[in-house]
Amino acid sequence: MRRSEPGGRTWIEASIRGGVDLAVADDLAAALIDLDGATTEVGLSQLDFIDAAGIGARVRVNNHLLGVGHRFALTGAHGPLRRVFELADLGEWLVEAA
């Protein structure tokens, strides 16, 4: 994880490895919300699997961050993982790494 504060606004980068499923989705959502950055960018290049609970966790994080005026983005989604987000109509969260 990397945290920086350009122009007084906090930018947080975090990476997720392995898979996100029902067993870890709630803990992951809580951890991402606790980061409390004006922009939270989560790298998915090392993520192999995500299920509906993982997608739901991302929706909760996004809704929370937008509700407090922050931004949420996902980078590094690849192949089938990218397609999952696109099929869930969440492709707008996918951005190229800065």
C-alpha cells in the first residue's frame, strides 16, 4: 500500500492478491473503507478470482467513498477478471494505472 498527499488530498494505492470471495469480502470492504483517502485506487493485477460477494464488497466501498466525496478506482484488471466487472456494468471503475 502506498499513501501520498498531493495538493493536500490523500491518494491511497492498495493491491489485492489471490481471490476475493464470501470468506474475505466483508473484511476487505471494511479495510478499504478504513483507508480513508480522497482517492482510493486498488490494483487487481495479482487478483485471480472474484465472486458475487467480492463484487458486492466493491459496490459497498464505492458507495461509501462517493458518499463522503471521495473517488474509487480499480487498476490492472485483466482478461476474465476485467470481463466480470464489465458484465456487472461496473466497467467505469476500471482505469489504467497512473
